[in-house]
Amino acid sequence: MAGPCAVETEEQLLETARAVARAGASVLRGGAFKPRTSPYSFQGLGARGFELLSKAREITGLPVVTEVMSDTYVDLVAEHADMLQIGSRSMENTALLKAAARTGRPVLLKRGMVATVEEVVEAAEFLAGNGAREIVLCERGIRTYGTATRNTCDIAAIPLLKKLTGLPVILDPSHATGRRDLVAVLSKAAVAVGADGLLVEVHRRPQETWSDVEQTLSTSEFADLMEELQPYLRIWRDARAAVWAARA
Ligand code: PEP
Ligand code: MN
């Protein structure tokens, strides 16, 4: 899953969407409703962003994942999104979890920034218990005393959450590190521990992005990453095949 932090303009979204599709992404990401820590930061285009996301879907054929921040807007977002993203700041919003589940849309549940693994499992149970059939969990780093990276990437949470829930688990190496130069290496680490996917921030001109500039990959960096991941994916597949062959 790849795309800009936020939907900004038609040119920005379409160019980025085309590039990530070409590079092999299977889902387009992009926030219309943005949960920003600072009230002085860009808050997203809101519902106006959906028109652009629909256009990008039409052009690329990629399904769209976008954040829903409030149960008030859940039906509106569900109308326009192929998958509902529950952001880190919303993981504990049980009214939102229930409302999102009831739409019947697949849900991407991001780990709360101070949530334990057990609390992520409980949030997923809120979704499952209220009718969500397709749930994907996302490790995105947690807040610790470490300040070298934006968050502390809890790589062990990936296999642990898979084991505890049986659900697909992906990594967002962009928010987990906040550093462009660490996105590729953490993506490889995620593949190595069995992650089912990645959520990566990509922009046609990263230096011009309106949010999360430090962690955003250019479209060519993303294409390189997709290439570099191939041997890691092969090793993982071969290792599993070897285990099955040994058991047979
Ligand atoms: C995002 O992925 O758009 C986002 C805001 O991330 P998080 O909720 O993990 O902070
Ligand atoms: Mn972002």
C-alpha cells in the first residue's frame, strides 16, 4: 500500500498514484481527513479529497485506503473508500471502531501510539465483534523514551499479532521511523519477520509535500524499494517451502 500522506492536489495524487501502481503497489493510500498533532498543520482536504481518490482509482485500478477519524463521517468515507483506515490516534475510539465495522468495509487498524499488543488485539475484537470480516493490523511504531526515530518500531509485534489474531499484519515503516533513509531497511525487516504487507508514504516530489516530508519516499525510491524487496520475498517463500517439504 503506497501513496502520499495526504491528498493535496489532482496532479500530486494522480502522478503519485500512477507511479506506485507501475512499481507494483496493490493499494493506493492517501488521507483526506488528516489527524494532525498540531492545529497549525495541514488538516487535509476533507470530503473534497474523495473526488480525487476516486479519479486515481479509476485511472490506476488500485483500490483506495483512506482514514476515517470520526463515527459521524464513517458512512461518507465508506462510500468512497475501498478500505477504512483507523489511525493511531483513533485506535481506542470504540464508537468509531463499531461504526467502521458495521459498514462492512475492510478495515486497516493502526496500532495506537501508546497501545500494548494486547490492546491492539482488543481493538481488533471490537471490529470483529461488530461485523468486520476483513481486518488488517498495522504496526506503525510506538512512543518510547527513544527520540532517535519518530516512533520506536516494534518489529516483534508483527509476528506476535499474527500469532495472537491470525489476521494479516503489515508495517508502516514511514511513521514507524519518520526517516526516509530507514524506510527501505525496515521494510526488509518486516518481510523477514513475515509481515503481510507495507504501508509506505510516497510523493511525486517529496520535498514539496505538505506533511511528513522527512519520511516520504520519491516515486523512484519507492520503485527501487519494490525491486529490492523481491529477493527478501523469495527467501521467505523458499524457507516456508523448505519447511513444508521437510514435513511431507
Ligand atoms: C497515516 O498513515 O496517514 C497516519 C496518520 O498515520 P498514524 O495514524 O499511524 O499516525
Ligand atoms: Mn503521514
